[in-house]
Amino acid sequence: MNLSLELGPQIWTLLALLVRVGVLVFFFPVGTNRVPVPVRLGLSGWLAFALWPAVPPESWLTPGAGYPLALAREALVGLGIALVMQLLTGAVQLAGQMVDMPMGFGVVNLLDPQTGQQVPVVAQLFGIVALLLFFVLGGPGVVMAALRQSLVWIPVGTAAVTERTARLLVAESAGVFTTGLRLALPVIAAGFLADVSLGVLSRAVPQFNVFIEGFPIKIGLGLLVLLAGVPFYLEAIGRLVGAAGRFPELLAQMLRTLGP
């Protein structure tokens, strides 16, 4: 009887950690939608159990009127980590959509198995590249380290959305468009030059059918620019989602804003 009472606060704390990790696993935007729900539940339980010994006794939770609020606060931590990754991958997919438009691929959509939505061709390609680079460049290790560090910066049941959190989200949301535009700028510039050249050519040679001949020219030019820029795109996307890039820095900022 005494043993069960002593283990009681630890069990309630473990359940709170399961909420923190489970929200992250279920809302993580990189490949989790294709993972079966039982696997995600098992992964959440394993991660929560691994983090459990790192919680100091003074942070243990006990059942009471404030316990549901503590669970909601724990969900904020997992949601914040998932949102950071969503902002970074969103910038990559936005760049792909911007690339699709000047190439004429904007009208051709594919089914994204991760989100279940229709996405353009190049945006799908950029999303797959971001997923691969995330795993190759140590992204999962960053997430694990962030979960462990979050127990130090955000004790169990103390997370809260503050003014700093709102400012960070506003600034990074604006940065999504800026980053996407920078990644797509080479292809956009090539498409603009192709449009100008085709316009001049149509004026000089009225018999030239711009609408029919222009599409393969713009597609071929866009593919050449993408092929030539492969090292640039790999490096740029790797800096966003890799362990040595923007991801750890932004993750640390998000966790600090959620702390007390």
C-alpha cells in the first residue's frame, strides 16, 4: 500500500510526459502520417519512459484539480516542437510551389502521402529531399536532445504561451515566405527571362506560337536550372532541417519562450 502511494506521483508524471511526447509524435510533420497509429503510440510510450528518470522529484505531479491544466501545458511543449519543424518544412514546400509556377507545373498535382493533399510536382520533390536530409543530417537526434533539454527549461506542467512565443511565431511565419522565395529565386529569374525572350521573339516572328512552343522551353529551362542548382538546394535545405543548421537554434528559441 505504501509502495503504491510512493509510486503514485511518478505514474502521474509519466502520463504527463506521455502527453508531451505523444503530441509531438502525432503532429510531427515529417513522415509520421504514413506510420500506423499503434506504432506512433508505442514510440510515444517508449520516449516518455526514457525521459521519465530525468524528471527531478520536485517536479513530480499529483492528481488534483490542476492536473488537467498541467496536461494541457504539456501538450503545448510537444506542439511547439512540431510547429518549429512545420515552419521549416513549410518554407521548403513553398519554394517548390514557387518553382512550379514559372515552369508550368502548377496545374499538375500529385497526392502527397504525408498530408493526403494535392501538391505540385516540384513541391513534392522538395518535401522528399527535406525528409531525407532531416534523417541524414541528424534531425532525430536534435529532437531527442530538445525533449531532454525541455525538462530543464520547462519543468513538467509549467509551459505557457507568452508574448515572446507570439512574437517568435509572427517573425518565423514571415520568414517562411522569405526563405521560400530565396530558394525559388533562380528558377523564377530563369522563367522571367524566358518570358521576356519569348515575348520579343513573338514580336519579331509573328508566326511563332508562344503558347504552344513556350511551355516545353520553360519546362526544359527550369529543369536545367534545377539540375545546375542541386548542390545549392541540398546545402540550403540541409541548413534548415539539419543538426548544424537553423533547426536547433529555432527549437531552442521556441522552448525558451514556452518556459516559466
